[in-house]
Amino acid sequence: QVQFVESGGGLVQPGGSLRLSCAGSRSIFRFRFYDMGWYRQAPGKQRDMVASITAGGSTDYADSVKGRFTISRDNTKNTLFLQMNSLKPEDTAVYYCNRVGVVDGPSNADRWGQGTQVTVSS
């Protein structure tokens, strides 16, 4: 049931940058109407939203990433992006994308993909 595939993660040093991509299926013909978000989950912690973008292009960010991360979308390609700059060790997590509002619980486990690992370490 996974509709999005995340990519672009990797190992970077503090202060480095990564650009994550979230590829939606071409069969998601209403993608342009979705509010989309990037989420992350560190080991042993819950999954939290770090950035969102509405269908109209309005963005919002968690305080922890403001000024460092930029969310964007390409509706012609059903793709979501997250540009991450000035990365810190505390940004280390698995990053996921999804529609905003998808409840994180056992009944929706199959609505989340594998994510992409971001590791910030010296």
C-alpha cells in the first residue's frame, strides 16, 4: 500500500547538506491536491513532522529545522523534496514522506514506506 519512495539519504559530516526526494506513483493523479510532509524518526523515538507543504505551496517547519531545511514539490512529477543544509548530529534519523494527516499507528503501518537514512556524524 506504500505510495511514496524516499531516496537521497546518506552519511554526511556536521555542516554538510543532503537533498532528499520522495517519488510518488504516477497513478496518484490527485497528488497536486495533497498537503505533503517530511517526517523523521530517530532510534527509539516517535516519528515527528519536520516540514510540510500545502497543495497551494505554503510551507511550515519544525523549530528544530527552521532556517536549515527547505521543502518543495514538483507536481508535474508527483515528487517532494527536502533540501537539508547545515546538518547537525541530532538530524540523524530515518526520513519519510507522506500526506499530511496520515495517523502514525499500527492500522496505518502499511501507509509508510521504508524511508531513507540520514546520518550526520564526524
